[in-house]
Amino acid sequence: MALNDIGRGSAGAGISSSGSGNGIGIGRGAAAGTQGHAGTTSKKRLVMIIADPGRESTAAMEWALSHSIVEGDDILLLHVNMPPSGAPGGAPPSRTGSGGSSSSSSLGVFLGGGGSADAEFMETMRAACKARHPRARIHAERVEPATEGREAKAQTILAESQRRGVELLVIGHRRFSSFLGLRSASGSSRGHDSTAEFLIEHSKCLCVSVQKKGQNAGYLLNTKTHKNFWLLA
């Protein structure tokens, strides 16, 4: 699926590759909103947004609400209750959505008010979705990991998205400083978000990872077929 098939609706923002600078329509573009014949109504989609108490998750939600979700879509906020690192059966803490204090502040700004405690981040995100799309059916759910190991979170999200028939999966993508190109014991770069990359590679539906670049600098988006595309704010 092309990047300009992500959203539906009226005229949308431009997106350019950080390498080439070529523009590509995305989000609520006219081409993305049509179904082949004038007057045809787009079918309802289920959009899953991965919810975590971190700024990456907030950025992913902001992008989805502003550039992809339209009236008629259903929204599912999904959080995987990962055990703490070192606990029996636990996996290393997820890289996506860490840093809860920043999440509270970001969500507070997004809603036009103050932040909330980490324990309330799911309700805060649900309220943000409702404020932007008051007619949408919005569900917020927590699930236990379906497996153990390093990719437990990613595999759980993948299984839930397939079971529920999700058509668009949105996840925050955190970039880490990779000093001198250091790599982990598994061979993967420490500068990448393994959960987001796993889902992009293995999801049957379209998976978009979102990284916000500064307050007004736009978003860096990745899918299986499009890498490092810049969506202007």
C-alpha cells in the first residue's frame, strides 16, 4: 500500500523524503479518500494506536488524529502490560513510549490543559481522541503479553491487530543515540526502536511508525515500503 493510501478525506499535507525531497501526498488527500466512483462512501476502518506513557506515543496519536483518522473510523488505544525488567518471565523494558513524565506534559499541551499522572495516561489519550473526533467509537484496552522474550510486546501487538482486523496500526518510534555505531548483543543497532521495526516488517495491515521532530518541525514517518518520509507540520 502506498503512503498516500494511509488517510482519507480532503486536501492533505505534503510529505517529502529526507533524502530526495520529492513530494508525496499523504493523510487526508483527495486521492486517498476516493473509492473509485464519485459519491462512494468509504468503509469504516479500525485504527489501532499503541498507547504508552511516553512522548513517542503522544506524537503517534497526534499524527493519527490530525492526518489519518476521519469520521466513521473506530479507534482502539492498546497498551501491553509488560512486566518490569528482571521480573520472572519479564522482558527488557519497551523502547517505545518510555519516559512517562514527558507524556503527561505533552498530552496536557495537546488537550489545552495540564498533564495527568502516568496511571491515567490511557484515559487522557482517550479524552484527546474524543475531543478531536467526538463521534468516533473509541476503545482503550490493556492486554497482557501473549509470549515472553525480547519481542514479547511486538508479538502481542501483532497478534491483537490480526485478531481484531485492524486496517491501520500506528506506533510511536523512538530514536536513540547510537554512539560510534554500537550494536547490542543480538546484533541490532542500539539507535533503532525494535518494537516499531518488528511491527512494520511483520504486520499484515499498514503499520506506520511516527517520530515527531521538534514542536513545529513535523513528523518523520516509516512504513514497510517508505523510509524516513518527512511530513511537514
